[in-house]
Amino acid sequence: MLNIIYALLALLIIVIIITYYSFKVVREYERAVIFRLGRLIGAKGPGLIFLIPGIDRPTVVDLRTITYDARLIKIITKDNIRCDVDSFVYYRVVDPIKAINEVEDYVHATQMLAKTVLRDVLGHAELDDLLTKTVEFTKNIQEEIDELTNPWGIKVSSVAISDVLLPEEMQRAIAKQAEAEREKRARIIIADGEYIAAEKMAQAAEVYSKSPITLKLRELQTLTDIAREKNLVVVTSTTDLRELGNIVAMARATTGKGEQVKKK
């Protein structure tokens, strides 16, 4: 009787073990690639899937986007400048069967390929282009990696360059270059202002030459402005005594303190 009980318990344990290994839960973002006696039979999931214990071998593939942090990739630019580039590569599996069947380790292979393409593309660029045309380079890198990983069932969605680390002496050189560029722009702005002012003065001189009375009115207006200041000596070139008297009266009326008017 005890032997029968032990046999039934052993059978029950075997059934539980077989049942445990016969069913597997695959999450929504996963797929199970099944090999039966070494032969590929397809991908299953998500949900509960049935496996033949000892015969079916599942390999679970994550379909979520994977972020590859490519730090400190050493680059020698086209103009022979050494720098380190920090970047991120975002990719995901779109065909789990290819990802398992076409390459030994799709994660490692994709990351090594991304690092190689980054070094190759950025190495053919000059430093100025690398610093100013980042968007163009990242787009080219993303397209090239995506084309190479397509047979593996991998989709590269984005590449981002986060930082370009330059040697200290190169940072000082770039700072001097930026300072020189700002100084050049300042001088250009000053020169443009002087050019515009010269044009306006030439136009004013032309107007004054056509109308002497306008020039005289402008001179009187200038003297009026000067006379408002205290303790100033007003100098005029007029020889008309009557006009000179008008100027003196205007200066005194403006200041109320009798500034000195010198006849030249």
C-alpha cells in the first residue's frame, strides 16, 4: 500500500514538473523564438504558450527600444584633431526570428557596428563641421547603421551626439577664435554705422548747399543748444553786428547768466 502511495506521489511530482516546463508566459513586449529539436518553428507570444519539455527550446526576445550609451569614442577628424565623442544609439528588434537566427548576439553585434560607423563617419569630417553640423552627421550615421542591421531584423530609430570632448589646448584655440570673430563683427557694425552716418551727413550737406538760410538756422539752433550749458564760451564766425547782437540776446535769454560770446 505504501509503495502505491509513493508511486502516486512520484507520478504527481513528475506531472507537476512537466506541466511547469510545458507552459511559459510571454510578456506583451516579448516574443519567444521556438526551436524544436534544433529546427526553427517560429515565434510565439505574447501570453501563455505551450512547449514540449526537453524538445522545444525557447529564446525570449525583448522588442522594446534599447539604448546604447557609446561613451568616449576616440575620433581623429579629417583635419587631424583628436577628440572624444559621447553619443547614444536607439534601436529595437522588429523581427525576432532574424535577430536570433541571423546573428549570434544581436545586442553586441549592433553596438559594435554602431561604434565602428560612428568612428568612420565622424573621422571623415572636419572639427568645425563636427561641432556645427551635428544633426546632419547623426542622420547619416543612423541611416547607415539601420541599413547594415536590417538583415538582422534590427531597426535603428535614432542616433544622438551628446558631447564632443576636445583637448585643453584646442579649447583655448577655439575660445581665441570665437573672441576674434566677435571682435570682427563689432568692427563691422561700427564701420557700417559710420558709413550710414557719412551718407546722411553728405545728404545734409547737399541740402545746406542748396539753401544757405537753412544752414544759418541750423547754426542758430546749435548756438541755442550750447547756450543752455553753464560757463561756456560761445564762438561764432559771423561778421554782421546786427546778427551778432541777436545771438548775444538769444544766449542771455536762454541761460539768464550772461555767457561770454567771443567774436572770431
